[in-house]
Amino acid sequence: VGMFTLAEVASLNDIQPTYRILKPWWDVFMDYLAVVMLMVAIFAGTMQLTKDQVVCLPVLQSTVNTKPQPSTSGKADFTTVETTTGQGEVTSMGTVSFGSAPTVTPDVLLSRATSSQYQPTESGQELKKEQKDSSGRKTNLDFQQYVFINQMCYHLALPWYSKYFPYLVLIHTIILIVSSNFWFKYPKTCSKIEHFVSILGKCFESPWTTKALSETACEDSEENKQRLTGAQSLPKYVSTSSDEGSPSASTPMITKSGFKFSADKPMIEVPSVTILDKKDGEQAKALFEKVRKFRAHVEDSDLIYKLYVGQTVIKTVKFIFILCYTANFVNTISFEHICNPKVEHLIGYTQFECTHNMAYMLKKLLISYISLICVYGFICLYTLFWLFRIPLKEYSFEKVREESSFSDIPDVKNDFAFLLHMVDQYDQLYSKRFGVFLSEVSENKLREISLNHEWTFEKLRQHVSRNAQDKQELHLFMLSGVPDAVFDLTDLDVLKLELIPEAKIPAKISQMTNLQELHLCHCPAKVEQTAFSFLRDHLRCLHVKFTDVAEIPAWVYLLKNLRELYLIGNLNSENNKMIGLESLRELRHLKILHVKSNLTKIPPNITDVAPHLTKLVIHNDGTKLVVLNSLKKMTNVAELELQNCELERIPHAIFSLSNLQELDLKSNSIRTIEEIISFQHLKRLTCLKLWHNKIVNIPSSITHIKNLESLYLSNNKLESLPAAVFSLQKLRCLDVSYNSIALIPVEIGLLQNLQHFHITGNKVDVLPKQLFKCVKLRTLSLGQNCITSIPDKISQLLQLTHLELKGNCLDRLPATLGQCQLLRKSGLVVEDHLFDALPSEVKEVLNQDTSIPFANGI
């Protein structure tokens, strides 16, 4: 007959080896107690299967000589046995002895019979012997009847507990084992525990942990160092494990440390600075991220804590239940029993006296089991006491903060705190090393080391480029900080820092004597006091790009020598209230202010810089600029740009700017410019840009802007050019590209100072000969029109350097182009076949290189 082995049942108790760090001493002790209880159950079951039997003899009616049996009904005892009944069935039995009344036995020979089915031959021999023995008492029962009555009395006379004891112990123990380890198996907690143990192991073995703690130890006093290193004989920087092997729990590790060992005594070379290799650094950075995400995930709930408390309560209740009902059965187990099976019609006797051979063993096993359960129960009670003695849903790293320089390690709560409390029961070093990865100071330190290791002076030098202004520029993008070597690039003119959230500018920046321009794109940089003093005195141009106005560092508002400030970001909240910039009063030398945002009104504190501001640029994102009153105070502004502000008319506030020289109202929704007459008061206005609007016509009052030199009206809806435009004698640049103009008026010949004329993308079909009286023309853009021929008089434009004719209906180019002395092929924008059709001598002239200096541009 087979039954489970101990190993099979004990496997329920198995957990992943890595989970052992979450098993406090009481859980381990209870696991061992559970294994011993399993052994008791299996031993009792085995004994019951192989040895258990009841032997019964009939009580003869004629005899009165029977002693009364002592009554044991008040006592109970427990023992575990395995028995096999007559049919070979496996049962577990408890023995009950009942107090029997005095019995009268007839004076007949009672033969001594042993009716166990395992010894048929022996029983037969004994029967024969008893028949010969004159002192025996005959019962006239045959062997089969004895077997029958033994089986009947096994089921009737023995208490049920004697028969089922091994199975009850087995079931109870399995329930206790499952209760102990359920939190390791339940999916919602198991996944978190697995993740926690995995991260904890990596934190414990990470070279960064040891380096961080080592540096802390070095920073502390000698006394503190002794306290930190404890009994270790090696300094913290030294590892006894190899580079590849994982460190032991007690020995800190730093890879790539230099050390030598001799046969006699260790000769240790402690490096002054320990460099983590790139792989170690990347692994440590990944660990910081994992710890952060794990903390956010696990701190939200207390499921693990509740489950552990729940399973401990279940075990305690189970212990009380087992103890209460088992104690009642100890004294019901006895060796002798009286049996009344009511089978007189089959056997001839009504009462039998039986012995249970396993009674004493069963009683001992039962007492052992009760004592084990008591010990188990007391441990459960201790566990409950520990669970409620201190708040386990809070965990303080105060001790670690005191012992290390990482005073910013935060306290944690809920399941995260509970898991750390459990780990502390195993080894407090784990949470100490884990705390390093909760510290932002530690993380920043690691980033700094990795960053400086990766971005050397040579590598940074390779990234320096020359910008459009021919200045040396370095652009750093998405780094964890600013590498130290940047500040050794002393000849750098422009430094751009983009998406570097932890940017710090140290005192070393004062070496960068050429630095005049700084860009901070989503980079709220912090500066040291010495660095700030340097920037305050030397910085001329600053670009700040932000999402939230709070990203603008406070020191920006104190740069007294700053000339140009560019602010790009959101300055308008959802309810259209202005997000205030801080006072600009300290920016005493600011000349240019450029704001690219979503303003509905011009910030009032811009007036702080009004006395010295000469250029104000506001680029909106299409948000309508409604309030412009602050502009009236900007009396010294010479250049004003209001782009993409959804303006429908020219704002009246502009007419107060008596020093205005250039006005740009690009990309608005201006339809009419009747107010243009008011510009006559702005005596210095020389440049007017009204391009990319919806202007339909130009009022004749434009003639009053006497000093106008540049007029930009491209990308509007003009259909004609009024004669008034050509009365502006000082006009040097006229751009009316991309309108619907069909005719160039003959009055154009009046513009004797015109140097640049752009009429690309209109509907012009004929060029008036008066156009060629503008002999100062350098740029003539006539592309994308309907022009059919170019007059030979183009040869009069001796200063022409740029001629655009592409996209017309030309069939040839005039040969007189060759007389335009400064025109070269590079400045001639025309279809290739038209150029090729020119006489070879003209092409030769146009293909010449010229060293004659000329101005090409607006």
C-alpha cells in the first residue's frame, strides 16, 4: 500500500531561494515545525497501515469474576497510528477506552485466540494448543468468526479520532504550510515580491552602492569610518571578489579597483578616485529608474501587508481550533475496550473485550503533536505582536541618513515599507544599500561621474562648430548634466544647453572669457555664486526656452550687463490671465527683448526696461493680442515686430513711438491700412513691413511717410499699385511679391533710388520701359508672372546683380544682358533652355568670375 512521501508533501513549503530574505526567523522556525508535523502524520499513517490491529475475545456469561474496568471517560489523549483492518483498508484511528460495568463470564473454557488476519497459521496452532490445554476456556468460535468480530469491533469500539488522527494531522499541516507561503504564491503580491527581490539583489551587488557608501565613509570622520566599516579589515574601496564574480553580502565591491595580494599579508593599493566603467554606470542608472518606478507602483497599496496579516491571523485561529478539539481526545485513547456489536445471531456472544495494540504509541504521538502545535501557536502570537507593535506601513531611513551623506533618502510607506521591515529581519545591510538608490543626491552624483567619464574634453572639442555669425558654438542636448570639461573650452563664444534638467553651472565658467551668448532650452540651470558673478558681468545674449514660466531661472532677471534677451514659451494661462514675468528692473543695459509666446496683452513689466530698450519683438502663436497700451511707454524703441498676433488694424499705440524706425506686422489679419496717415508723425520711420496680411489696397495717404526707404507688402491681396507709392522718393526697396497685380505703373520710373524691386508671383505681362530708368536697381525679381519678352533696355541696369525671370512666358532672353556688367550666371534665375539660347559671347560674360565687390541683398 503506497502513500505520499514526506518530500512530496514538504514541497508545498518550498519557495524561490531568493525569497529567503523575506523570511524572518519566526517564518523559518514555523516552516521547520510544519515539516516535523508532517513527519508525525506520515509516521502515524505508516504505523496504522502496517501494525494497527484490534484483538477481541467474547465475554462468557457464567463467570462473575471480572474486575470492573476503570472509567476513563473524562480524559482524552492523542496519538497517531496507521492501521490496516481486516479488509486491508487504510484508516486512521483513535482509541477510546470506555468504563465498562462488571461483567459475568460463564464458567466455560475460553480458548485464547488471536484472530489477526496477518497470522492465520499461528492462530490455528494456538487454537489447537488451547483445546489440548485443560486450563483454557473454550469459546466454540472458529477463525473466520474471530476475523469478523475483530473488524466489527475495530469500527465500533475504537473512538473515531484513533482511526483518523494521521489524516487530520496531515490536512491541518498542509493548511498551515499554505497559509505561511500564500503571499509568495498569490499573483497580485507574488509579482511585486519577485520584482522587489530582484531589484534588492541588484542594489546589494551594484558597484555603485559600494562606491557611494565608500565615499560617504571617506567624507566622515575617522570615528564614523570605524562605525561604518564595522569589523571589516579591508577598506571600503577594496573588494576581495573578482571583477566578474558577484560580491558576498559582507564585502563591498568596486570593480576595476587596483589591489595586489602577496602570500604573507595583503598589500593594498587604494585608488584616490574610483572610476566606474561605463557598463557599471549604465546598470546603476537603470537601477535608479527601476527603484523609482517600483516605489511609485508599490507605495500605492498595502495588499502585501494585509495578506501577510491575514495569513498570520488564519494560522493563529487554526492553532486555537486544533488545540481545543485535540486536547479532548488524549484520555479517550486506551489499550482495552468493551465492544457490543449486536451480531449474536452470527457469533453467539453479545459482548467482547478488545485490546488496541497501537494505543500507547498513538498517545505518545498525540502528545508530541500537541506540544508542536503549542510551540507553533506561540510563534504565531509573537508574529501578531510584532505586526501590530510598530506601524509597519511606514519605514524611516533615519539611521541610514545619519550614517551617510545622503540626507535626502525619503521615508517610504505601505507595501514598500512593509517589505523593507521584513528584509530588516533578515539583514539590515540590505535596506541600507537599497536606500542609496532612493537618494536623488546619490543619483545626481552617479550621473555626474558617468557624464564626465563619457564627455571628455576631446569629445566636446569635436562637437564645437562655427555658427552663421562665425562664432564658436557648442550645443549639448538631452544629457543628465553639464560635463565639467565644457568649462575648459575657454575660446567658446556660444553655449547651448537643451533638455538638461539638472544643469549646474559651476565657478569654473569664469575661465570662459569669450563666452557672451547662452541658450537654455527647457533647462532651468542652477548657478553657483561665483559663476553668477561672472555671467552678470560678461553675458551679453541669453535665450531661454520654457514650457512653464517657473522654468526661467531667477538669476536671469539679475543679469545687469545683458544686452539681448530671448524668451520662448507659454506666458498665458487657460483663463487668459497673464503669467507674470518677474521684474526686469535689474536688466539695466537690455537693448533687445524678443518674446515668442501666446500673449493676449503686452506684459506690463516690459516697461521696466523701456528707457533703454531699442528693439521689441513679439511673436505670437496665433493668439489675438488685444491690449497694447504698454507700448506707449516704449518711447525709445526703434524696431518693433508684432508677428502672428491676429491684428486686424494697425494698433494706435504704435503712433506714440516717436523714435520708431522699423515696424514689422507680419502674419496678421490686417485688411485695411487707412491709419497709415498717422505714420507721418513718426519722422524716423524708414522701414514698413506689412507682408503676409490680407490688405486689398494701399491708401494714397502713404505719400505722407516721406522718409520711407523699405516697403514690404508681399503675400497680400493687392490688385494694383497706386501712384502715391511712387512719390516716396527715398524708397530703396519695394516688395509686392505674391499679390494679384497685373500692371506695373509707368510712375515706377520716378523711384530713382530704388535698388530692390520684387514683384514675383503676380499677373504682370508687360514691363514698362520706365522701369529701366531705375538705374540703381541691384535686384529685380520678375518670376512667376506672364511676361512674354524682356526689353533690350535692361542693359541700362548696370548695377544689376540678381535677376529672376523663371516661370514666365519668355521665348528668348535679350542679348543685351551681357551689358549688365555685374550680372553673373549665379545671379540669373531662369530656365536652362533660355540661358543656352543666348549668344555664346553673352554666356561667356555671364559665366565669368568677378572679384568686383558688390552688395547683393536687401
